[in-house]
Amino acid sequence: MTTTETSPNPTVTAPARKGNPWLPTLHGTFLVTRIELLRRRPSTKGWIFYGILLAAILGLGILVSVLSTAEKTSTPLELVLVLVLGAGMLIGPSLSATSINGDSGEGVLAPLQMTHLTAGDLAVGKLLSSWFVAFAVLVTTTPFLVYAYARSGWHLGELLLVLVVILFLVLTATAVGLAWSAIAARAVASVSLAHLTTGVLVIGTLVLFAFTAPLVSDTMTETDRYVAWDELSDEQSTALEDAYNTGDFSAVDPDALVCDEETYEYGIAHTERTAWMVLINPLVVIEEVSPLVNPLTFEEDGRAAPGIFANVHQMVSSARIGPTEADAQMMEYDECADIATMASGDDESADGGNAYQDTWEQQQEEQAMYPRTPWLGLGLQVLLLVGAMAIVTHRLRVPYRTLRTGTRVA
């Protein structure tokens, strides 16, 4: 009798899992986002805060619309866009800056890290959950945005582009808050650092631009000529005073007038060297992607009069262009030459005024239609977003090599 021996089933041992991987997955990201939205639903105080914030945005927008004229105006739309950006950059980082260290302190982060969720799933899911709240602010303002857009003279594609840029800026600010939450052990510190980062970009860049102006200034010399009234005879003084009162300089002998020269020194800032500080400002970024408005032909173009964004673009363009030789020449004044011109009968004052007006209008048009440059600010935002998410993903990987003092794992 032959017996058949059966060999036991071979045991397949899965390779040991060396921590959670980097890259996010679609299912894992959706799951973490859903968990975060459910866990971080606003409390009663939170709903009250959001309600007051939205009421302030809508109330201010309605007030501006009521007080504005019946003509086309882009001011209500631009104010709402600025308020949406400000609210998003306030709410998004506030939520994300407590997302990681808060979960770590409550002991709920480690169980998620020990599942099959990747570090990228946790990082992107937490980012999107905080960003969705800021997106909800934009959604609630949609009715007023539609009304303001109808009176703005903007094209639909221009409005959609600005909205996309605003959402991207808010996403980056939210990612920065999430990075500080991964770095700092205390929620108070991470929230403060997140808002400090936003403040540096929004306010600090403008302050730094203003304070660096003397460092890029050149000293210029200006020589002005005036009539030496103290050295004129009584007849000359009387004739010159009558000429100024009547506008008739035929009785004045300009060759007999005594003229003095006064020399001044003043500084001209070459702002074209430091304009990049302004271009990285988030408020300037959304202005630089807004439509250009020609101050001389806006009515023919079907636009509203230049609003907030157009005026800011003109100031930014002036800083980018820097001082010109015409600016320095226009500052010099020669009273004696003016008197000689008017005494000769060639009254060029009107022509001179028209020439100055034409030069001023040409300069205003050049600044208003100067090419937009949002790329420097957008490039910085991309670097901040990628860098912040790299830090967050690295901090969420397990096992930990080192732990911060006072950090709770489970």
C-alpha cells in the first residue's frame, strides 16, 4: 500500500512595510478630505464668525453699489474680489495651521499614519479640506459677484481668470499654514507664524519697497532762475506787477531784469530696480491679471472708468518704468525766460500748457497700458506651494527618526 504524503501549503510572507509612501492616491486623498471635513465642522462660535465675515463682505459690496452712480463701474466687483482674497487668506491658514499639530496633540494622527494611507494622502487631504472652506466663501458671494460683474465692463474670461488666481493664492496660503502646523509643536505658534507669513507678503513687501527707495536713489541737481525783486527799481517792480495782474508783458524790458539762480539737490529713486518687491505681493498679483483699462479711450472700448485695479496697475507700472529724463527736466523752472517769451509777444503759455497736458496724458496712457507681469508673483506662489507640501509630506512619513520636544504620537 502506497501512502501519499501531502506537503503543507507554502506560506507567502509579504515584505515588511517601511513606512507610508510619499505619493498621494485619488481614493486616499478623497477619504482624508472627507474625514477632515467631518471632524473639523465649525462650532457655534465658528459659524457666528463666518456669518459675520460674510455679512461684512456682502454688506460692504451692497453699500458700494447703492452709493455708486448708474454708469459702469468696476469698483464694487474689485472690492468684493479683494475681500474674498482677504477672507480666504485669513480662514484657510487658520484652519490648516492647527491640522497636524492639533491631531498629534489629540492622539488621532498616529492611527491614520499606520493605515495604508500615504503621507501624500494625508497632506493633500488636509490641504483640500481647509481650502474648501475658503472656496465656500467665494460660492456664497456668487449672487453679488454676478451683479457687480454686470456693471464692471469686464469680460467673463477676465473675471474667471482673476477668480482662479485668487483660489490659487488662497491654496498656497493654506499650504503654508499646513507646513507651519507640521513644523511647530504648538497650535498657537503655527497659527501666528502662518498669519505672519501672509502679513509679510501682503504688507511687508510694500514696507520694504518704501524703505529701500533711498538705497536706490541718485542725487540730481536742479537750477532754477527767478527774478531778483529786491534789486529791481520801483518802475520795474510796478511794471512787472501790472504785467502779472493783466497778463500784458509788453511794457516789461526782460533784458533789464536782474535774475538769480538757485541750485537744489534732490534724490530720484530708481524704483525699476526694486519693483520686484511689489510684484510678489498677492494683492498686486490679482491686479496684474485683471484687465487693462485705457484712461483715454475706456468709453470707446466699452469699459468702465479706471477702478482700483487699474489705478494700482498704473502705480506699479510707474515703479517698473522708473524715472525718465523728461521727469527731471519738467522740474526745472526759469521765470526770466518765461517773462522774455511773453514780452516778445509770442505767448507760448497756452501751447506750453497744452504740451504739458499732452505729455502728461501720454505718460498716463503708457503706464495704464504697460504690459502686465504677474509671473514673478505666481512663480513665488508655486515655489511656496511645492515647498510647503514637500515639508508636510516629509513630516507625515513614519517611522519618525526624531521627535520634537513635547510631541505626542499616540
